[in-house]
Amino acid sequence: LSILHAFAAPKIGKMSEAKISASQTVEEPLDLIKLSLDERIFVKCRGGRVLRGRLHAYDTHLNMVLGKVTEEITIIDIDEETYEENVRVEKRTVELLFVRGDTVVLVSPPLRTF
């Protein structure tokens, strides 16, 4: 059994086959992502980006397709005269967004009670 086979996840576009019931246990890291298909998730990315959206599809590299996404980008500017940090947050909404897996730092599924 190869490592890639052990962590095999559905290819993008195979969302309906990826559904597993909430009664099944999470045995591998990507099982948690499977449980989050068609749910709103929280994704933290490199560069101060935070995404909240509905998970439509993903793959083993954690490339994801999110729908109805709210994106927040934290920007820190430094005043050249006073050296003060000015923090601002820019927000935007996107109907459909592809997230490249190598930018993902954290994925948080929706809260559940079993």
C-alpha cells in the first residue's frame, strides 16, 4: 500500500461519491475533509488570507473549490516616518474560488455534535 493510496481522496468533480456518514470515524487526515463536503469551512492561507466558504471539491494536494466565499486579507503597512504599524483588513466575496493546496495553512470544518 503506497502512501498516496493510503491518503487517496476523491478527484475534483467526484463530490457525491465522497460523502461518508457522520457515524464513521476519522481514521486519516483527509477523512475530516470528506465529512466537510457541501459544508461551510474556514481556511487560513499564507500571506494573511482567511477564507470562509462552502467546500465543493478537493484533492490529495488540498486543492479546493469553494463556493460563496468570503475572503479577508490582512495588510500591515509601516509608516516610514513614525514606524507605526497600520493594520487594515480588506474583504471581498467571490461566488466560486479555486484554492491551490500549497497555500493552505489550516482547514477547520464546521462544528459538529455527534
